[in-house]
Amino acid sequence: MSVLRSYRSQIVDDTKMGIPDVHIKNLATQSGTTTNIDGHFNILARETDVLEISHVSIKNFTIQAKDLTGTLTTSFGETLNEVVLDPSKKKKSWLKWLAITAVGTGLLLAFSGSEEEEEEKVKQVIL
């Protein structure tokens, strides 16, 4: 059985810029780390351990610790053409609140004034 040792590397994009906040997880020990602002990281691993590399803007991949020699270059993953936000649930609750408020306000107005005015206002609210 091999011993744990510290592996140092850097993860960069196609332009050789370091990628910050990339997650590196040792799948054997379940320990992990993240890259610094320049894409550099250290992780404890055995040479046969598999490391999972993940980030929101790159395609996830795995690599054996013994293959961490020098700099790792990765391409950005697929980009989204569009993002669709569906506020329909919020809109429905907003409409319910508006309807309840309108009815409540209408009823309050209906019961302020003379008896004939009240009767006419109640008819308007109901219709």
C-alpha cells in the first residue's frame, strides 16, 4: 500500500489563465480542496487515487494522482444559449393576493355611506 503524499498542480483554461474555485476531490479518501485565485492547489493522495475535478464552468473529469505532473489545461464546458425563468407560481400567488385585497377593499367601501349607496356598491362588487 502506498503512502499519502502532497500533490501540487495548477488548473488553467485554454488561454493559460488559472481557474479559481475548482473543486478537487480524492474519491478514495473523500477529502478535497479548491484551487486558489491563480488555479493552484495541493491535495493529499496516494499515487493510485482517483481525483475528481469539477467546476461550474468546466466539464468535470477525473485523473489519477500520479498523472498530476505540471499544469492541467481544461476547456470550458458547454455554455447555455438561454435561461428561462418561470415565475408562474409566484404570479399566481400575487394574483390571488390582489384578488383578495380588491374584494376586501370593495366590501369595505360598500359598507361606508347611506343605506341606498351601500346597497348599490354591494351590487357592483358582486357583479
